[in-house]
Amino acid sequence: YLVKLADYEAFGIQEYWIADYLGMGGRRYIGSPKQPTFTVCTLVDGEYELQQFRGSECLLSPTFPGLQLTVDQIFKPN
């Protein structure tokens, strides 16, 4: 995660998502305790702000403001 985060910041990519469905990422990216987490990284003043979402939480994305998906819908589509 760390290498891509720095690269994407340097390239000015406004937003990217990390879908960690196994909960294996570092605590900065998925929090503690480790669990399946969807992270939305949004570029603000040249640095990413990270928002973490889990379970039944609805994703918030500045790029897709009308998006209405929960983490469970993404990780457990059936």
C-alpha cells in the first residue's frame, strides 16, 4: 500500500480505493482490529486523506457522489 500511496500522490491521482477483503493490510490502512476494510484515499493539498469503511457502512466518494454501495455488497455480493 505504502509504495502505491506515495506514487499516486506524486502523480496527482485525485482518488483511489483499496479493497482489502481479507483484512491483511497494515493498521494505517485497515485499522485495528484487522478486518475486511474498504479504504477511499482522497488527495487533499497534495496528500491523501484515508477514509475506512467496513460491513454495512456505505462508501463515500467525492468522485462518485451518487454511489450507494456498502462494503458488504462489494465483498459479499451474493
